[in-house]
Amino acid sequence: MNEIREVDRFECRVVNVIKNLMWKGVTVEEKGTKGRVYFSRVNGELDINHGDTLYIGVKPVYEIEGKTMEVTLYDAENKKLDWTLV
């Protein structure tokens, strides 16, 4: 089995963007597995639209309330946009 490293990035496609006052809620879909992750606090000033390509990084963490992975959303320049636990 291949181990996922913190530096690994997976290409994703934006499938939904919810705009509110200060933040954007962004749902991305990983191209290989079709798995989806929702990020609720992406900077509202960023130009992110349905169909855009973003990247996720996955890092195992100790179990926190039943969640075992930290998933981070990045842009093409490797800038961290948001993170969540799954």
C-alpha cells in the first residue's frame, strides 16, 4: 500500500461555490476517485468558479471526534486556501 505523504497533492475540480458575505463555501471533487470535500471558509475575495482546478493535500492525524485526516485546499501556486477534518 502506498502511504500518503503531507507533500502529496491531488488535482480536483470545483463542483460548487456558495458565496456569502465574507467567505465562499467550495466543494471540490477529486478527479480519480470522484470523492468530494467541502471547505466552508475560503476567502470570499478569491476568484473561484465552478469547473476551476484546485488541489488538495491529505495528512493523517490522530483521531479527533471520529475524524482521522486533515484535508487542505490549495491553489495552483500551492497557496493554502482552507482546511477541514474528515
